[in-house]
Amino acid sequence: MLLSMKTISEWINEELVRSRMTQAELARKSKISTAQIARAANGTRGLSEENIKKIAGAFGVSPVQAFREIGLLPQVDKDTERDEELLHLFHQMTIEKREDLLFYAEFLLKK
């Protein structure tokens, strides 16, 4: 199943609802001004690639997922989307947790 393309403002507003975050909280977490967040959420101003990455991080989603949802990257199938999500989560882990996860994955494959 492919995701539908959204505007930046639709994406921000949907993620605000999903995360139960206010625009002020998003501004604080992303280190972007509240005014700039409000303008993007209202659709009166776009965002730079760097600010989209910061906002994605504040929402806890990968920048790739954000870029796909707002149409800056081509859509992919659900399996590829899950692979990208797994890789994003993996890169957020400490080296020790990565090793634990790899060990567990190898264990599961041997069962």
C-alpha cells in the first residue's frame, strides 16, 4: 500500500495530533521558532529540507518517511517503508544495543 502525498501543513498537523504535541512544544523540540512552525502548519510558508529533518526528529520519525509523506521523495511499497523504518531505528541505538539486536536477529533465524 502506498502512502498518499500530503502538503507540509497537512503532515505537520497530522503529526501534531498523533504525537499529542502543541506547536510550541514542536518548536522547542525542533529548535525552530514558534512563528515559523505556525506559518508552516497554516500553509502560508514552506520549510527548508533542514527544518523538515529537525521537525521529523522532534516527531520521532525518520526524515525519509517525512520526505515521502510530503512528496519530496517517491513513494515506496510497505515492505521498503518498513525496511527504512527499521534502519532509522537501528541508527538511533547505541553500539551495544545494535550488537544486542543483531545477536537476537541471528538467534531468531537459527530457531
